[in-house]
Amino acid sequence: MNGVHDMGGMHGFGKVEPEPDEPVFHAPWEGRVVAMNRAMGHLGLWTIDIGRFFRESLPPHVYLGSSYYKKWELGLEDLCVRYGLIGGDELAAGHALHPARPVTCVLTAADAPEALSRGSFERPAPAPAKFKAGDRVRTRNINPPGHTRLPRYARGHAGVVECIRGCHVFPDAVAAGKGEDPHWLYTVVFEARELWGEAADPAVKVSIDAWEPYLEVA
Amino acid sequence: MNLHRHDPHHDHGPGSELGEMQLRVRALETILTEKGYVDPKALDFIIDAYETRIGPHIGARIVARAWAEPDFRRALMADATAAVGALGAGSRAVHLIAVENTPQLHNMVVCTLCSCYPWEVLGLPPVWYKAAPYRSRAVIDPRGVLADFGVTLPAGTDIRVWDSTAETRYLVLPMRPAGTEGWSEEQLATLVTRDSMIGTGLAHAPDAQRAAP
């Protein structure tokens, strides 16, 4: 979706402001949100890309006006409601009011160490890779209303396949409820001048990791 | 989705957000716990892991090993997931890719779409990495971003920005500072900053206090 989360190349957000000796969490609730997201993800009802799509789907003013972990909290509330785990009335009451939806795979303290590691997103390839390192490619000009990992700034541009990263779960499909639909994943590198025009720095290159459906022969 | 379109709480100032969010998060955790979806002890474990065990010291150890041992450096550049797995450092990394800075090339990592970051070797990302200024500018003005960090690259250094759009995760192998010949891995690791492994900083130069005996 062409949302405000897709920030590459936007102007007006100001300087980057590193915080010296930044704590891991700025308030205890931030840690609870990280951990709840991990634990609820462990239930297996949604995937990492579905979680991303819910955060991207926050109203633009909420997305831009909320701290990072607030976005995670709001996204998690939406996921829990959408997947029938909790009700809006329960959120308002601050307590459970209805029976739980039966779930398996509740994350226990004993399982938690293993849950700190992500699973692999690589899958067996349904077909040979269409491109190889060194191939000239062009990203497609797509504007899907659903989840995609092809940023706007990198659409419709010519680049070079630098590396094949394996065959990976396709976010656009999985977030649309169409299953994992694995596709070949490539690192594609662009000249900054191709992305940003002739005034851009000729000594800068930018790469994305692009699934095969994002690419066509240049 | 869009449950928050009419949320009366969203536009309070940052000061009130803290109290509002404490209450909101407590309410959510209460409901999820009462319904048996989460075990608060598991949450405690995850928080403790990121506060005390999983952080940039893991990446610093990997970088120091790569500086000290050419064979490990080659293995890291060829397959960082396998090399880091063999090191037994921290939690198991997946789809990890190391990119190496040289006098000719400086690498910088960003996630313009969200906040993808190599948690397993650097811990949770800093606020600036997840915020709009960095996500918007890293791909269009990387030298300006470096200037925000007080970093000026020597003339003639090319820049490569890696936008983490997939589940691949990038770790920058910074250049080893001059004057560290003969240093142990433990000493070298003290020079490796988190930002140098993202590409928004350089490794520290040795100073008298850190110098090897």
C-alpha cells in the first residue's frame, strides 16, 4: 500500500537525532509491548508480514504521530480484535469479559529462549530462478493497495542483480491470505542517479532485496 | 483495522502519552493473560533477554573476531549466518549478511518500510533507526545522514545503502582502526560501536587508555 510507512526519499522530517547512552526501553510498557508481540506471534495465527500490514494500516496521522512502540501496541490491539481473540469492549473495560478463543502454542517461559530466534523464511523453489547475478532488471511499476515490500522510490527503475538470496516467503501473498507463495529473492542495486535524478551523488548506490514478481528484464 | 480513527487519546502530548500508554498496555496484558494467550513469565524472560543479554556486544565480538582472524573474516563474508552460528554468539541469527567497509566503500543499512535490523547480533534498534528522519533520508541523502552523526568520509569514498526490504539482515563490518596491531579480540571489541555496525559511525580509534600493554 502507498502508505506513510513507505518513507524512503521523503523530505521534511528533519535531522537524525541519536540519543547518547539510549536505554533499551524508555518506559517499562515498551518492553511489555515487544514481549507481547513476540508471544502473540508465537500463537501462529498471523505472520510477521501480517503484523507489518496492520501497523502500516494505522491511520496516517496515528502512524506519524505515535512513538514506535505505541504503533506496535495499536497494531497488536487491532490484530487481536481482528483475529477474534479479544473484543473492543474488553479493551475498554481493561479485563476479559468473554471466553477465550481456543489457541495452541501459548509461549511459556520454558519455550521463550527458543522464541528469541526467528525462523527461516527460505522455502523450496517451485521453479528455477529467472535472473542471475549481473543481469540488468527493471522493477515493476506496481501500486497494490495491500502489503508489499517494494518501496515506492524503487519502482519502475533499472538496476543490476547483485546476488540471489534464495527462495523466500512472498510477503505480498502471505499478507493477502494467499499462502506463502515462495519466490526467488534478489539483491538489486541501483545508481542513486537512476533513483533520484541527475543531481544525485554519482558515488552512491542503493540496493533493495526484491522478490522475482517485482522484477522484469530491463 | 482502523480502530483508532476516532481514538480520542491519540493526540495527547508526549508527556501524557506515557501515562496513557502505561494504562493501555497494562489493560491489554491483563486481558491477554486472563484469557490464557500469554504467560507473563515468558514476557519477563523476553524483556530481560533484550535488556541484559542480547545487544551490540554480540556484534562487537563478531567484528573483533573478523579483524583478528582472516579465516573467520572470510567465513563471515561468505556466509554470515553459518559463521555466526558456529561462533555460538547470542541467539541464532537467520539470513544474516555481512557487508565490509573498505577505504573505497562505506556501507550503511536502513529499513525504509519499517525497522528491520539484525536483532540477534545488535539487540533492539535505537529510536533514531526506527524514526522518520533516518528512514526517509538514508536512501536519498546518506552523506547528510552521516553528517548528522558527525561522520565525514574521505573524498573518493563510495557509499552503498542497503535497504532491508526482506528478511535478510545486514551487519556492517567496519574498518579496523590503525594502531591496533597485536590487540586481542577483547581489546578490539571495545572499539566497535553499535553505529559502526549499522554504518552510521566508524569504529573508535585507539586512545592511550585503551592501548595494549
